[in-house]
Amino acid sequence: MIKIGGATLGSHDTAIEDIVKLQRRGKSLVVVHGGGKVITEWLEKQGVSSRFIQGERVTDQATLEVVTSVLAGLVNKEIVAAINGLGGRAVGISGVDGALIEGRIGDKEKGYVGAVVRVNTSLLEALLESGFIPVVAPVGLNSVDRPADAPPTLNFNADVVAGEIATATGAERLIFLTDVAGISDRSGRLLSQLSPDEAEALVASGVASGGMIPKIKACLTALSNTSTTCIIDGRQSHALLKEIEGKDGGTTIGV
């Protein structure tokens, strides 16, 4: 299970190349992607400002429409095109397809941001068995306790979705490709290894903040059914391959 952050995708990025190489080696991969920077840019074009609470975008109806269009459309298809263009085999889906991600409105203060209730893996399994990499946009169904006036879809945090899918599929690894070196302590020193309790303490103390919070929480969720979780710097050349090959880098959270 690989989570690609939108901030790490660019002309210098080698994640797509690494994904194709791993597929050729026979690895079964599921990719979940974000796209926060692109969403913010499109919202700014419409004169809409972005607000975040605990690393999650506050989502009203207008924002949800942009989120869906950008994530399930533009960003998803660019990633799928890049994988297929390098000779890989990928299919782009969202959490809506096959009812992959079912949820409810979470914290009302965040608006139409989803809390995952169920992950239905049948579509993922069918794609993987057919030799494809599912590339998942984190838009899902608003199917549990949905108010009558609420939209049928919700904006789910991509980190949360990656953790929930990793748990549901029993993924061997959950790897976050980010735009930072990993998790750092209060003085800025990189922490290469953390226990679940140590990771939770960093969140509780405020040392881990912003977008790192959902990543850590996703790792902690996945550890119930996943052997290894890690947060690595996707800006580094071939960071993904190096992680798979057991070379040092980033932060590993494990028992």
C-alpha cells in the first residue's frame, strides 16, 4: 500500500518510475493519492480560501465539487497516465467506485469530510488479480446516517483512506511518500524508529502537527493488520525502491 502526497509529485519525482519497477517485479500494489496543493490552486481560481483543522480541509458544498473534480478527475488520471506511459498497468478509481469507501460525516466543524465506516475490497481484489495497480482517489460514499440534505459523496483524508485500505486488505506494508524527511522531535531531529506509544505521544504533545497527524493515525490504525508502516521523503530519488529494499530513510512506526 503506497500513499502518494500531491506535494511530492513533480518533474523530479521518481515514485511513478519506482511503482512501475515494483509491478514488474511481481509486487501487488495499491496506490492512494492526495492532491491538496492542486485543490487549493483551483479553489483560489474561484476566489475560495482554504481552511484546515487538524490537517484536514474544511469542506463545504462548493469545495466538495472542486475536490471531487480535481482528485477523481485531473490528479487521478495524470497519475494513471504516468504509470501506463512508463509501461505499467494501472486503473484509476475513487472510493465511490464499487462502494470501496463508505462513510459518514465526521466532525461537523469540518463540513463534508468523511469518517470511514466500511472498506469494501472486492473491486481492489478484482483489479489486482487482473494484474492492475488500483490508483485510488479519496472521494467516497456518504452512505451511513446521511442527512436528507447532504451530498451523496464526501471528501476523505487520503492518509486516512490509505490506512483503512491497508488494514482491510492486510497489506504487508503501508508507505507514505511525503514532502518532509519523516517525523522529527521537538528539536527537529529525525526519528527513524517509533513505537505506537511514542508516535501517539508526539501527536498528544503537539510535536507532530498539521498534516502529519492523519499520517501517524493512519499508521497506528494499519498496524492492527499490517506488519510495517513508514513515512519517507518522496522528494528523494528512488525513495520508494530504497524503502522496499530495506535501506535507511524516513520514520518507521512499528511494534
